[in-house]
Amino acid sequence: MATFSQDILELSVKAEKKVEEKIREIDRIVDYNQWKVIEAFQRSKVSDFHFAGSTGYGYNDRGREVLDEVYADVFGAESALVRPHFASGTHTISTALFGVLRPGDELLYITGRPYDTLHQVIGEEGDGAGSLKDFGIRYGEVDLLEDGKVDWEGVAKAITPATKVIGIQRSRGYDWRSSFTVEEIGLMVEKVKAIKPDVIVFVDNCYGEFSEEHEPTEFGVDLMAGSLIKNPGGGIAETGGYICGKEIYVDQAANRLTAPGIGREVGAMLGTTRGMYQGLFLAPNTVGQALKGSVFASAIFEEVGFVTKPAWNEKRTDLIQAISFSGPEHLIAFVQGIQRASAVDSHVVPEPWEMPGYEHPVIMAAGTFIQGGSLELSADAPIREPYIGYMQGGLTYSHVKYGVLMALQSMKERNLL
Ligand SMILES: *Cc1c(COP(=O)(O)O)cnc(C)c1O
């Protein structure tokens, strides 16, 4: 195609050849998760009438109740709360944490510094108003070791009688570290419970869903949250989040989302229900498309000399592909190239800006159908050393390939390759 220069097309063929076996591996995960989701729908006898949206209080909304049941089943959890009323992943995580923590309790993150937007929820940054800290909930974190593993000596020292919740972030977020696989998270659960059996293990599962055959809640995690404009929304859900885990904790989160006494019994779904069901149905496949795209991206960027994390042949547990660029010019060309490849807003040129909740200027490519939807092909990069670009998503593998080639083309046009 004339869009791309010959050398870039040749690189593409080469990279794709290299990742063939990885692509087949992803297909097997998609089959497993697709069948798991279908069978959960079948067990709950999902019917057409469940898709109707309630109004007003939303009492007795069967579609909403069954959706919770299907999610709990898919995630191997006792209970789930799936709602369009969660405004974002941050809101969902915040609701889960405020749901179970009380004044005097402590939240301890054992996977290092959490995702940027959570710093203000915790009260570590910003004016602190309304944060966990403002409510007398203490916070601690244990940095990861040099090799990216949990510092168990540090964790053993940091856990105190006040430690109520252990926080684990599955995905790398905006950090140059490895994400934690479900198996690794299972081992973390065993270890922290050996130190303090009654601790609540919370997992921020954003970007992780359906990238492996199992989910953290199948391995003893007590409470977990994620965003519906990421993986489990399948690119169809228009907004929302989910919380799942032990019933007692999910109920507490529901009381925080609405109000004590009404909890999960209210909440009009308006017109969102069908999209949530259909999105969940499509999610395993869409996540597979995105994962294939990430593997391809990693292979081709490595081919031109950039360091990628994960490497194309490494095990994956989330959607995020990090690429380390040589400087801000490459980084910006990369993000602008991804934007140029969008079906929506391809004519817009992204520039770095100060985003609420983030500490550095961020440049984002998001030519998406759902605003900020990051199961759709998108790229973000905080403009800070060492100039790492993060890309994720892609509703179709073909689109990701197109986006990655466009990023390379943009670099080539600026004489950066
Ligand atoms: C996206 C994300 C969040 C926050 O979700 P928003 O929808 O951006 O508020 C939290 N943690 C991780 C790991 C994420 O990837």
C-alpha cells in the first residue's frame, strides 16, 4: 500500500512471521475465555428481556442482577457489582477501597507506587480533600525490588495490626516494570495471608481481564476492580466499572456507591445493559485482537532497535505494551502516528498537556468510538525521562498493525529512523 514505504512493509512481514506461534497461543486463550463467557451466560439463562434498561430507582432490574451474576461466574467470584454509575476505573477502585476501609485502618500497596490517578484517592498528592487520608485511613507502600519482584522482607516488616487491605496492581500502568501474572498474584495472596490471615487482598485488575485463562479472584483475591471502557467492556460498553470478590466486601462497596440500606438494589441502568452484556460476550475475542497487536508491535519496534516491555515472546498478562524511545521526538512521533491511523479523529494532532490526576504532561492518542476507551487502539506517554511510550488496545488486530506501521512511517518522515 502506498500509505507505507517499502522498507516498513518489509519489516511488517518479517515481524509477523516471527510472532506466528505467539499468535496461535493467543487464539487458544481466546477460545478458552470465549467458551467460559458463553457458558456463564447459559448458566444464568440470559434472555432478550434482560437487555431492557430500567428507569427511576431501578428496583428489580433483572437484567442488572443477572449481569452481576454472570460477571461473578466468569471471574470465579462470590459476587459482582457491574454498573454504568462508575465514572471510570479510578472511581471504581476508589469505591472498592472506601467500601472496606475505616478510620484507623491502613492500606498497604505491595507492588510499589500505584497508578497515577490513585495518588489523590489515597491522599498522597493534591489537597487531600475527601481522600482516604482525609478520612483517617493510613497508607503505606513497599517498593518493588530491582528485579521487579515484591520485596517480601519489606512487606513482612510493613504489615501491622492496622493493615486491613493489601493492594496489588496487576498491570504495569505507567511504570517500566513487568506486570504480575495471575499465578504470581496467587502466590502473593498465599504469602500475605500467611503473615496476616484476615487481611483483605485487593487487586486493581485494569487491563488484565481475559489476557490469561484465569483471573486473580480464582486464586484467593478477596476484592477486585476494573473498568468497562477497558477489557471487559469489549469495546461496546459505553461507560462503567465492575467490582467482584467476596460478597461481604462487594456489598460494602455497593453501599458506598449508592447508600447504606439501598446498596445494590437500586440504580437505573437506562440504556446501558445490552452493551454491557454484548461487550462481555465480545471481550475475550477483542482482548485477543489487542494482544496480537501488542505482540506484533513489540516485535517490529524491537526490529528497529527499541527496547520493548514485554518483549514479543514474553508471557503477557495485560494489554499494555511499553516501548522505550530514544527521546521526546520519537515518543511524540509514535503517539501522533497512532492517532493518524485512527478511524475516528485521524485529522487531530495530539500534543502534550497537563491532565487532571497526572503529575507530568501527557500526550495521548485516542481516536476512539468511546471517549478514552483504551480497549480501543490508544497510546499514552507522560513526557518524562526515559521517554517510554505505552500503547494498548485495538478492536481489530489489523487496525493495530496499521497503527504501528503509521507510527514508524511518522518517524521515518521526520528522519528519526
Ligand atoms: C486505567 C487504570 C486505572 C484507572 O482507570 P481510569 O479509567 O483511567 O480512571 C487504574 N489502574 C490501572 C492499572 C489502570 O490501567
